[in-house]
Amino acid sequence: MRSNLIKKIILVLLVVIILPVGATGCYDRWEPDDIAYVLVMGFDKGVTDRLRLTLQMASFRGGGGSNGEQKDGGQASATETVTVECPSVYTGINMANITTSRKISIMHTKFIIFSEEMARSDDFVKIIMGLPRYREFRKSTHIVISRGKAADFIAQNKTFLSMRPAKAFSLILSQQVRDSFLPRGRFFDFYNGLESDIEEPVAILGGVNPLKLKQPGEGQRQESVSGGEYVAGDVPRQGGVKRDFFGAAVFRSPKMVGVLDGEETRALGMVTGDLRRGFFTIKDPEAPDCIVALDVRPARRPQINVNVKGDRPVVDLTVRLEGEILAVQSNVHYEGKEKKAVLERAFEKEIRERMDSLVDKCQNEFRSDIFGFGRGAITHFFTEKEWDSYNWPEKFPTAQVNTKVDFIIRRTGMLLKESPFVSVREEAAE
């Protein structure tokens, strides 16, 4: 009898304790409509304070659908921008809160933009090192270096062919996979590069494009073969948005030391294994006045061997690629075995020269190992003390880098054999 009473008392106590817990509400909850999501953060040097912080937020105007406000000749205004002068990033976020009735959150930030002036200054590392402590900050965010002011770049960071800015900004990053003109620019990789002595970080290069093509007679014509010898802001195009992502910013901890154009960034991707696919154009080896277009992919991961036994480290780099013929202007029969080998050797020579040029630039001008050759060098040391005394950042500029490129054409496109046009055949018959 007594035991049953004790059981009932315990049951009542459990009910009294558990029920109030289930009946309580989420007093600190935030509905999606109560939050202003920052999509892009920008950092410039301040005038009245240490920092000029620019926040580009999703406006949710018209629900992100087709009823959004139209500006600038039909461009959809799906974002709002706020700029404040502040002593630190997070104080600036609090100061920006006075402009909106919503709570500002950076949990969905896609880009962090630094002006080139900021990236080359001592203040850059002070800001970048303080970002990952905040719980809302995502290390998958991408780092972009703007050739001008970050605020000016963000002002031109509009959506094109899309009313949903968050999705549009995410799709921009897939250019890295589509055309390989961008480096890996995730904060995680960048932060590790700053703290590491086995490789240096790179960031995505951004700029504002004037969207003006030169007219006949305006300057000397410079014919581009590959199409990638440009940096952000200088790509010859007209139409679309003024915001450009093209090329890479190179760092030598903890400051920016230079830039790479689109083709140099592609060569970097081949060495690091980040290249997924790209359309390449080279001069026709049989007809120099014509070009050949190729669809190129990696055949396997690049192979890097580092020898540190001598006074001068030796790096043996092997890159293996495969491709498909897209276009041949000269009507040369590159589908055949003999001519195909000629085209393969010509492409290997072109890519090897680009890699050698990039390595020379990084060793002599930047003195920055953005390739990660240090990963191979560190495996030859047993202790951290031995590695530190070797001083790889100072050894890299003196390293001998031997590059080798293997390229094979797997497919010849949708044509089995190139046939000359009728007019060409008639002239040959005459």
C-alpha cells in the first residue's frame, strides 16, 4: 500500500515537472520575416572611424518573385544596402540595425568583399582573424578582393536574369566549376592558408566593369587567342551587370601582393587540382592563322613530388588532361591518328609554357607558394622544429620546378571527319 502511494506521488511530481516544460513557448524565437539576411559584406578603410562596413541584405520585396520593384531600365531591386563607419565588424552590425526593423543576421552571407587597399594593408589580417569566432559566421563564405572600393563594387552587385539574390549569388560561384576562371575562394581555405607555412592563400578577384566595348579606331587591336588574359573590371563586354568576377588575388601572408588574370588562374587550377572543366582555344599548329577550340578536363589528379635533399628544392609536377575537339577552322583532319597527335603535342606545349610562366611569376614577383608545393616538402621532415628551421617560404623562390603535361584527345565532337566547304573543293578542282 505504501509503495503504491510512493509511486503515485512520483508520477504526480513527474507530470507537474514535465507538463510546464512542454507548455512553454520559444520566447527567443525569430521568424524568417523578422530577420534581415546579409548576403554580402564589404570592408573599406574608414574616414571618421577605423572601418567602413557595407552590408547588402535581401529585401524580400515582392516575395522575391516577379513583382519586385524595377530600377535602372528593368533591373530588379531585390536587395538593400547600408554603409556605416564603425570601430569593428560587429559594432557596425549593431549600428546598421537602426536602419531596419529586422534583426540583421550574417548566417547566410555569400561573399565578403575587401577593397584592394584594405587587402594590402596591415588592417586586413586584424579583420579576417576576428570573423570565424562569431557563431553565425559560415566558413563556406567566399572571399573577394575588389580592385576598387568594396562599397562601389557592392553597389553594382545586382541580380541578372533572376529575382532571387541569394540563389543568384550562389550560382555565381559555380563559375569556378563551369569555366575555371575563378580560384577556390572559400573562407575555410583562405584562413588556413594565412595560418599555414606550407601554402599561401588566394582569393577571388572582383571589379566594376564599365560595360563599354571599343569602337573601330579606338586604340590598337590586340587579338586574344585564349580569351582569358583579363582581370576583373577589364573583360571586354557590354550588357548584364557591371560587377565582374575574373581572376585571382595572390597573398603572401598576411597581405595581398598581386593578381592573376583568367588564364593564369586556370593554370593554377590545373596544378592544385581545382580545374573541373574549361573551353580552351589555341592556335592551329598546321595553320597559325586559324584556331582550334577544345573542351578540356583533368584525366587524374596532378602528381607533385618534392625533393629537399639538396640546397635547392626540386619539384616535379605532372599534370594529366583529356579533351574533346569543339571547333577546327582550318579543316585539317585532326580526327586522324597522326594529326591528332600533332594537336595533342601543341596543346601540351601551350599549357606547359603557361604553367612555367606562372611559376616564374610566383617565385620572382610574388615570392608566394600558392600551389601548395609545401605539402610535399613537409613530408620529408619528422619534427616541427626541423620543418621550421628549413623555412619553406624562403626556399620556395629558389626551387627548381619541372613541369610535365600529358594531354590526350578522347573524343572528336559530333563529327567523324572534317570536310572542306563546297567553294574550297571547287577551287581545288580548278
